[in-house]
Amino acid sequence: MKTLKYVIFKEGKHFVSQCLNVDVASFGASVEEAAKNLKEALDLYFEDDQAKLKYRKIQDTTVGELSLRF
């Protein structure tokens, strides 16, 4: 069993859930739905044996915010 880390953020009227260990994302109308949909997407993603090789282990996470002028 692997531990996966993810973030959820609001984009427009939807909540986007994005996995940090692999490049998989989903969305939903609520935070709970976005997390549930991400789990389903990850279950499907990891059905492929080659996808398991792309898993990145993440020890610690920090969520931050930066302001850039562009």
C-alpha cells in the first residue's frame, strides 16, 4: 500500500483535486466529491503496471503561496 498526497483547490465553480505523487487530477462540485473522484482516477491509473513505476515518494509537504509579477 502506498500513501498518496494531493491538494484540492477551487477553480471557478468546481474543486480540482491533484495528486502530488503522479500526474493525475480530477474535479468535483465539492471538496469531498473531488477527493472521491481523484481516488477513482488513481485506482484506474494504477491498473497499468507501467504507471506504478512513475510513483514518486513524498516525505513532507508544505503548501505555500507566491506572488509574481508577469
